[in-house]
Amino acid sequence: MIPYLKQQIAEAFTSEAQRAIVREYLQMRTLQSLQRAGAMIPLAFHGGTALRLLYHLPRFSEDLDFALERQPLQYDLRKYLTAIDRDLTAEAYRVEIKLNEQHLVHSAFIRFRGLTHQLGISPHETEVLAIKLEIDTNPPAKAQLDTSLVQRHVAVHLQHHDRASLFAGKLHAVFQREYVKGRDWYDLYWYLSQKQWPPPNLDMLNNALGQSGWEKGIITPDNWKSQVLERLAQLNWNRVVDDVRRFVIDQQALGGFQKDTIENLLIG
């Protein structure tokens, strides 16, 4: 494990880039354990990390996000975390798990203490690198599901939101997140740049907006772009770019990430 990871990070130029590579490896190993434990029956993968692993979004992402879409009686987060702990501890990882099931969105942190020091990334022996899991136990209705094989470090079959539903989830974040997150806007720019990407699943989007107190009416094929443009006009663009910069190893991938480019993609 250590020799493999050292090989993977050898060509990364910064410690942040090395941490991102290691985190992505651990994300894949976590997903592998979840699949083996049966989590991909009730859960669907979505969010930024899903977009990167499934469709090669050119930025790293920190969290593993899931929606409880099927057979809720089979959902058992504690069982899944036990499987993750067992699988990774067997390979001499120092694993610490913290669970919170007090809200509709269940969360867990899987912490790896000392791994970055072992890899020569950090001088601090006790530095922690963490993977966060979030499971929405009351997701908006009408998401459509798909399954894909992801082969990155390990091979994992994942159930996930389909492309239109992934797009809808990102639009919901753009419209309703309480603070500006540059990664949302980078992902939206990426979606809009994909010529073959389907339009957003508006049934799902309207259900999500209804859950979060949206008061601007129904989103339709004719008005969703104007709603994005209205939100875009309010942004401090320098802050948007600063937020996403550390998640993009190849900074050339930020070259086209401009406010007017997004405007043109929406209007065109």
C-alpha cells in the first residue's frame, strides 16, 4: 500500500496535490468496501466526487455523497462503517471513525492518522487525512438511477444518479446553498461545456427546491438558465476562483473558467 501510494504521488508538485491523490485513493477503497457490504443496493452516489470518478471532472473533491433511493430497510450505515474499518485495518491503516445519525443527512468521518507522515507528505506524525461520507435519508423524489464500473486504483460497480439528475443536484446547490462555493460554479461550468450532456432533471430539481424553501416558482426548460444568470450576476468572481483553485492540480483547467464564459454558455 505505501509503495503504491508513493508511486502515485511521485510526480505531484505540491503537498496539497499529493494529499488529493491519496484522498482519492482512499475514497475508492472506501467505495469498494461499501459495495462489498451491500451499500450500493439502497444508496445512489452523487455530488462532486461522483462527477470526478464517473465522468472525469478535472478537480478533486473531498466528500462521498449518497442518497437513500431504494429499499430503505436494507440501509445500515453502522454495518457499512464496520466493513470499511475491517477492510482497511486489515491492511495496517490506522482508522478512526466518527458517526452522526442525528439529522436527516447522516454523516461519518473516516480518519487516517499518520498516513501522510508515512508517505513523506507531512512532517507531523499525527496529521489526519479524512474522508467524509454524507447520506441524505430523505432525498428529493424523481431522481433517475444508473450503474457504472469505475476503474481507478481498484474496480468498483456503483449505483448513482444519472447524468440529468446529477446536473439537477448541482443546480439545486447553485440556487440554494447559503454561502457561495466556487466548486459549485466550476462544476456548473464543466456541465455546460459538455456538449453531449443531457438537460437537467427538472422534476427532481423542483422537488429538491420544494424541500429547501424555494420561493421563486417552478423551474422550467424556459427559465432555469435565466435563474442561473441572475445568481451569477451577484457573485464576487475572485472569491469563486480562489475557492476552487486548490482543488485543481492542472491550473490550466481554470483557463476558461470565467464569468463571461458561463454567461455565453447559458445564452448560446
